Amino acid sequence: MSKETSLTIEQFHDGEESQYLIKSAKEIQLTLRAIAQKKSAAVLYFDHAQRFFKSLLLAVDERGLWLDIGPNAEENKLVLSSDTFTIVTMHQAAKVQFECHQITASSYADRPAFYFPFPAQMVRLQRRNSFRLPVAADTELKCIITSTPSDPALMVSVSIMDISVGGIALVCKGINAPLVAGATISDCYIELPDIGTLTATIRVKTIFDVTSESGVITQQAGCEFVQMDGQMSMLLQRYIGNMQSKLASLR
């Protein structure tokens, strides 16, 4: 089997993975349960990541999960003798990657399977350029800015034009203190409907003008999220995933 580009092991450097890391046991279980219910493809890497085969997450219970065995009996024996292995799969357009231990031979629905405990942590990665969610006019998604470098006492609600796991585009109109390219703004809040409150630090990357079909010019600020922690990243990815599902159902 040739490697599927989207299901290769993601390599990180200098702590880069921290913003995508999930350590909540509940979040890990919910994510893996959703993947198993969707019967999403997975790739199992073993033998120091030198070998791999395509598989499926079959089901989860309160302690761990079942994985479909591979097509080669000798490779399945190698998996059972491995101390550590890596699984890469997808959840709502985001790559999910985790290491597991203590794999055992088992069965699920009267078919041979592997069984192993839940991982202690996982990476859920959705690059900014993979999906940018435009915000509909009736959604009224807002970024609450509590201060800027030039005005520490500022409190203003700013409309969001689009949002991704990497950042947001803000409408500059009506902001008392104009946003400046290069500025870093901490303690920003975004209320994600049906999900929760996202707390983030943003960095203004660019200021640009957008002209509508009617000729109205609106200034926008392209901002990136700075060192978002795993819990906040999970909230955002869940919101984007929910919106993607809603958009798909309307097509």
C-alpha cells in the first residue's frame, strides 16, 4: 500500500505541537468515538514507524478502542510485539495523530481485532490554509478586544469576516483605536455559538481594503492566533467542524 499523503505522520519541531495537543481524557474519548462511528480510514505505523498498513477504528468503550487488523499475518504479529505504535486518521477535516501502547489481540463483532487503552494525549491538526470559514451575516460572530498596545482600557466588539484554526479576519470599521499591523493583542474573546467561549491572543498581520459589489470599501485586519493552547484549539476546531457539517447538509 502506498502512503496516503493526508495520513502520514506529522513531524513537529521546537514545541510546535503544543497548540494542537489534546490531553483531556473526555475530549480524546469523544473524538475517537466520533471517528469510529464514521468508520474513518486510519493508518497504523509500527516497527519504529518503518512499517504501516491501512486500517479502521472499529469502536470504543470506556477504557480503550478496537482497531481492525492488517491483511498480513506476519505484520500483525509484529504489531503485537511492538512497544509503541502511531495511528493517524481524520476527524472533521483535521488530522488526528496519537501514540499508543499495550496492544493486545482481541475481537470485535466476531472478527479479529486489536485492542488498546486510550492514549494519554493526541494531536488534532487543521492547518489554516485547509479551510477558512466565512461568517454569514446572520451569525454575528464577534471578537471582544479588551485592550490594545495603544489603549490598555479599550473594550470593543469587532465583527469577524472569516475564521480558521490559524486566525481571523476582522472588520476595522467602528474600532475606536485602529488596529496596527504587527500589534499583538492579548485577552480576546470570541463566543462560539453552541460551543463555548474562545480566549486567545491575536497578532495583526496585515491591514487591507475590501470592495463590495456595490462599491463600498471596508478595511479589514488579517490576524493570526498566537500560541493557542490545546483546549482552546479544540473548541475552535469543533466549531469549524460543526459549521462545515451544516454547510454540507445544505448543498
